Amino acid sequence: MTTTRAVARFDALKTAGSRSTRKFTKSYGNLPSSNLKTSEYFGCNTFGFEQMEKKLTASDVAVLREYATSDKPLTLELANKVADSVREWAQARGATHYCHWFQPQTGATAEKHDAFFSLDRKGNPVERFTGKELIQSEPDASSFPSGGVRATFEARGYTAWDASSPMFLMESENGLTLCIPSLFISYNGDALDEKTPLLRSISALNKSSVEALKLLGHQDTKHVIATAGPEQEYFVVDEALYNLRPDLMLAGRTLLGRNPPRGQQLEDHYFGSIKPRILAFMTEVEHELYKLGVPCKTRHNEVAPSQCEMAPIFENANVAADHNQLVVEVLRTVARRHNLVALFHEKPYAGINGSGKHVNWSVADNVGHNLLEPGDNPFDNIRFLYFLAATIKAVNTHARLLRMSIASAGNDFRLGANEAPPAIISCFLGDTLTEVVTKLTSAGGQSLSERAKQINLDLARVPVIARDNTDRNRTSPFAFTGNKFEFRAVGASASISPSLTYLNAAVADSLNEMNDTLRKSNPKPSNEDILKVIVDTLNEHKRVCFDGNGYGAEWHAEAERRGLPNLRTTPDALKPLKEPLAKTMLEKVGVHKGHEVDARYNVKLERYIKVRMIELETLHEMISNEVIPAAVSHVSVVAKSVTNLKMAIGKAPEALDAQLKTAADLTGQLNEMKDKLGRFIDECSKIHDEPKLADKIALESITLMDSVRKVSDELELHIDDGLWSLPKYRELLYVL
Ligand code: ADP
Ligand code: MG
């Protein structure tokens, strides 16, 4: 027997299983040719400095470049010129609208479109775009999370052009829109978005790094940037199956579903050959991203079935953050063209690996030196060690803030689940660097200059050995991989901005402190003075370095002994935002004003609560509408058989009786669980103190949802497959 709902499942399976691979026709903006090489059309839909150079004078572009990296205001005259040239460029490609494209604190992007079309004074239709419109727009801020920064009666928010990230054309089936990367600030200039703090942190890091470099003898450094290369993991699932899973649609993750006998245990998926349908999808994604100037480099299957990854070539951190938002957006939209849905939840399938974003991060100067690259000689290595020490100091001092930066309801399922780094923030350095740090910090009766001599010799070996020592520790949240750090604990659905922001801020603060100490010791420091600061810093902060197995129970005990924080749930992980340590530092380096930090806490806490409540309510609905009805149908069918047999031959086989009993018992249990779930939701709705509610949810909701799930998943095993309406794990994961 099947029910109509279950019939829908079988229909969806048939649809999903018989899809053909989508072929797409490549288009290249308004470039004339077909079959261009990537390098020939890369960035054809972007309007950055190179395009400006074609339309504006060299001196105008020089001013714009400066405007992009400093606080200097732009004259309206120049803004008008840029606006004119970008409108011309965009219109030549068929764009009809423009929008300020910004990043409110929702993890996603926002856009409000305005037409170039206007009426002139005489009422004649014209196309127009002014410098004023380019620089600033005024969306109603009241519908975006602000965490109390903006009083409700003061709804005004402003978006302001971020000239350091190129404008781009977003194509849709029926037209193009010019997107202007923008900041989002309140009437009083408070940050309402993710980009403003990121830009402030980049500027803080620039100041402290340039100063450090000057002290280290690099007098001609003009500026320093943070670089970032975020590897993006995601799952894909067939749209028809997805549409039958309310949990995937509303909560982004499966709240129910029995693990299939075959998951990822055969280890045959990672780097496995990519299924044609997925490869076609990836290729189209890359094509769209190339046009937008996103330098996609790597694509591959990830560990879990139907899990994939893409990685770009690294860029300056601000552009990389914008580009990662575009990656997610393009993955989402192009997936639909292939009748797929891309899932970015950190743990869409319980029992199977989740998805993260490995944010590779480093610091580079204006001539492209990577400051975390061990050099070829001891002098360069001193610079390297100075920045390394500053990073270690930052991670140790602000481990709680960095943990906060990756906190989300989704990431709670992933951190520490023995597939992703634990919630304890530590640094992995690798054998070579660990040896260097150990030698530097163990006095062993030698004077510093004796050690320096010995280490200078040793340091000369660093580059060769360090390079093949990269990325071998998957259990570390913050791993040194040869010439950069990899912040591996960031969630797949998160914007990378907060993690970059707080990392940049903490490193800037560490550098400032080290610079002060160094300057005080000697305004013209010698190598030995510098080395002393490095060694003292390492000594003070090396407790955060850990090269062992981050999954092991021993590490948890050891970390506790070292005094390293282990903040397991989001409400706990957000607490650093209420503490003076983080607040003071963020104010000092100019990344946040104090009340902005409070506001971020409120936004994040509220979001956590909302996400969990959506999960609880979706689960309640699914149990009520899908699982229990299927169970009841099953029980009644079996019961009827038992009765019929008893009537016909006087008795029913014991096995059938047993089956009936199991199914009926489980159904009864599930019904009780459902009521319990309902009561919990009621209780929660009556608590208005948000921190209290969040703590209650963190303490009770996961256990409760897990226990409901356990009974439901057990029922899934016992119930006639023909009655089960929810696509099963095996179908979601393998029918592609
Ligand atoms: P690994 O195998 O160690 O992860 P990859 O070369 O595959 O190294 O790089 C992974 C990501 O790190 C890529 O996105 C890459 O562009 C980025 N990356 C490389 N160098 C840097 C750097 N200096 N700063 C930031 N990101 C970087
Ligand atoms: Mg990597």
C-alpha cells in the first residue's frame, strides 16, 4: 500500500533519477567571440580600476585608487565622472538597473534595485546615474538586524560605495543589474553590516604592520593588506527530492532520516571522479564566476557523498569576502538551472561529514611580499618570525573572540564532531616551525645572542622544509600551512568577514603591543632587540600552539590544563562580546565602537534562537504531518492482517504480532515525544529574556530533537517503504 504523499516520493525519485545533464551556451558579456579562453573573458562583467583606466584620465584614477584605501572624501565632480562612465559601460551590456550591494548581518547579501531610467525636468524619458547615487543610497534600515544600534523610530540607514571592490554586472535570465559593493551604516555612522568592520580591521592591520616593518628596517613599505583564499564546501541534492523535505527547505538540514548502510565509510568520494551532472553544474558556476572576476581555481568531490568543494586563488581580504558571497550566490542560482539545490548548512546530514569554509589568511606588503613566508635568509626570517609571533599572540590572547567569530547554530554541530576542528582554538605550526619555536624559547643556559647565532643558522633552512610540511593536520582550527594560516573552523554558510575582521583586529593589536615594546627597548632596534621581543612573545603565548590530534580526549584535558577556552555552544561562544578584553581591543584598534559590539551580540544571539526555534517547529510539524500518519497507516495495515489471519485460521504468526507490537510501541513513543516537543516550544515562546532563552535552548533543544529523531529513525526502519513519504538519506545522497 502507498499513500499519496509516498507516491510523490516515488515520482520525485523517478524524476531525479532520469534527469539528463544540462548543456549551457557560454556567453561573454558583450564580447563578440565564442569559445574564449578563460583569461580572455575573465572579469568581463566587472568595472574595476582597469576599466576605469580606459574611461578616465590617469590622474583621476590615481585619486580613485587613493580613495579606495584611505578615508579621503571624493569630490562630487569625480564621482559624477565615474558614474557616467560606469553607466555607459553597463548600458552597453544591456543593464537597466543599478543597486548598492551590501552585507547586512544575515550572512547573505542585500540589494535594492533602481532603474537608470528617469524623467528629466521636462518630463522626457532619459537614462541617468549621478555621482551622488553612486556614492550613497538610503535603504530603509528597519528591516535588517541592527541589534539595537538604531532606534526603531530612526529607520534611516545608508549604503556607501566601497571603491576598493570592483563593481560588477549581475546577469539574470531577462536582464542585467549593475551591483555596487557598498557599506551599510546607520544615520550616526555605526556599522550595520559585515563589510564596515572588515574594512576597518584591514586598515588597522595596515597601520600596525607598516609600523612594524619600519621598525624592522623596511622603510619603504607603503601599505600592507590582509589576503584571503576561502575554500568553500557544499552539498548538492536533487531539487525534486529536496522539495519533499520540509527540514532541508526551512532549516537547511535534515532533522530526521536514518543513516544508510553505506555513507562515507568506503572513502571513495573524496577526490573521486565527478559525476557528469555535477561537473556540468560546476563548469557553469565557474563560467559565471569568471565573468564576475572571481578567480576559481580548484573543484573536487569532498569526503561525503554528494559533497563538493571549490577554491579560488587568494585575493585581498575585502575583495575575497565579496567574492565568497558571490560564489555562494552563483552556486545557489546555477544549481537551480541544473535542477539541483546547493546546501551550505554546516551539518545538513547528521552522521555524515559537514561543510566548512577553510579561510586561508596571510599578510602581504604593497610589493607582494607575503609576510608569513619564511625567507631565504635570516634577515627575512626575522620579519617572518615577528609576524608569526604576532599571530600566535593574537590567537592566544583572543581565542575567545576568534571562537565567537565562527559561532552559529549550524556550526555548533560541526565543531568538535571529529570531522572538523574542535571548539578549542589552537595553532598548528608543523614540525619545522615547532622546532624553531622550541629552540628560540628554551634558554638552556645560553644567552640570547648565542641562541640567535645558532638559530640564524637554523632559520636558513626553514623555507625548504616548511613548504612540504603544509596542511597535514585536519584537526587544527588554525593551521600554519607553509606560508599562510588556514582558519579551518569557519562554517560553510557563514560570511567570511567576521572571522577575517576579528583575526585582523587581534593581529593588529598584537603588533601594536610588540611594536611599542620594541620601540621602548630601542628606537632603532637591532636584530637582537627584535629577536628578544619575538622570543618573549612566543614564550608568553606558545601555550596556544598544539600539533597533536585535536579530536583526542587528551587534548581537551590538556587544553583545560593550559587554560585554553572551550566554548561549546553558540550562546557561550558569544559571551566574549560582553567582556572588556574583546571590547577594549576592538575599540582600541578602531574596528568597533563599544555599543556596536553589544549590538553584534544581540544580533547573533537572536539569530541563534530563531534558527533553533525554526528547527524545533519544523520537526514538530514533520512528526505530526508525515511520520506519525505513516506510522499509523503502517500499524493499521499490520493490525488488519493480524485480525484477518486470526479470523481465517485462528491465529497470526508470532513474528507478525511482534512486528505490530514494535511498530505500535514506537508510534506511541513518538507521539509522546511529539507532545514533549510541543510543550518545549510553548515554554520557549513564554521566555522573553533572550540570553536566558538561548541558554535553555542550548542546554535542552539538541538533546530533545535528537531523542525525537532517534524514535523516528527507528520507525523508518520498521515501516513499509511504500508508506514513507520523506526522501531517505540514500536517495538524497546518491540519486544525482
Ligand atoms: P593547501 O593545499 O595548503 O591548502 P593551496 O595552494 O591549495 O594550499 O591553497 C588553498 C587556498 O589558500 C587557495 O585558495 C589559495 O589561493 C589560498 N592561499 C594561498 N596562498 C595564500 C596567501 N598568501 N594568503 C591567503 N590565501 C592564500
Ligand atoms: Mg587547504
